[in-house]
Amino acid sequence: MRFFAFLEYTTVIVGMIGMVASKFFYLPKGFHLGLFLIGAGFALGGLESLFTRRMSFRFASHGGEGYAGVPALIWAVMALMIGAACIASAYLMEQGLWRSTVNGLMRRPAPLLAAGGVMVAGAGALLMFSPRRRGIWWTLLVRVPKTLVGLFLIAAGIGGVALGIWEWFEPQAYDRFSRRAWESFDIRAIDRLWRSFINLFT
């Protein structure tokens, strides 16, 4: 197993164990530290992919050959964004700024929309790349469905980034649009789900 992969997996797994243990032993700072370690593990993986142009979190040095180059750079950006989000969340929780920051982002969600759009588009772009396998059945059963899903995710991600830019420059127009859009959904159920998610971190 590669040293960097061992370090990345260990950091993330230890962080996850710390987050779970902190809930059982009522140690908020342990939860913050665990979340920070998860972010550090992803950030390390992102930096490795950025500098080596190879996928991180791979066990063998020859693994992931089909995703070297551009796919690895896309993954690097995604991993760095995940790592930065986890580290920033841990810092905000430690400083008691989590709820105020979340409330601010709910009022002005442009950063969330743009970041989410980049992540979704990145996931779609990774699906567009396939290992070098040939054959009609592989193409029909794997490559074509992956390509279609990838194209959908890329379009959705671009739409998310566009919404974020629109909200940043025209917040009032975006608010009117979002209110009309949400009228067709069960907002109360979504609100309950969101509140339950937030309560996990408080």
C-alpha cells in the first residue's frame, strides 16, 4: 500500500471514528477535531492528485491508470473543496459561528450553489472518463449509461454555478424565482430534513 494512500485513509478513518466517539462521550471538541481530520485527509489527497496528476486514495502505485491526467486534476479540485469545507466547518463550530454562518448562507446561498455546481459537474466529468476497455457489451451496458449520467450531472452542475452567479448579482430576482419554484414542493418536509441535518453538528 502506498504511503500517501495509507496516510490519507488513516486520517479520514481516524476522523470519522473521532466524530462518532464524540457523540457517545459528549465531547464536542472531539467532534470538531474529527471533522478537521477528515478535511485534512481529503485536502492531502487533493494536493497529491494536483502535483502528481494521478488519482489519490489508490492502494497500488499502478492503480487508476485510466484516470491519470485531466481526470486526476478534476478529482484534485473536488477533494480540495471537500477538505476545505470540512476544515472550515470544524473551525466555525469551534468558534461558535456555525449556526450564524449557516443562517447567512441560507439567506445568500450563492457560494453553496456555485460550490455544489462545481462538485456535481466534476462528478459528471469523471463519469465521462472510462478505463480503456473495448467490446460492444461494455459500451452498451457501462459506457453509454455512464456517459448519459455524466452529461446530465455536468448540465446540472453548470446550472448550479449559473444560479449561484445569478443569486450573487441579482439576489432579489433569485429570491422571487426560488419562492415560485419551491411552491411545487413540500417545503415543510425539506425544512424538517434540513433542521435534522443541522442538529447533527450542534
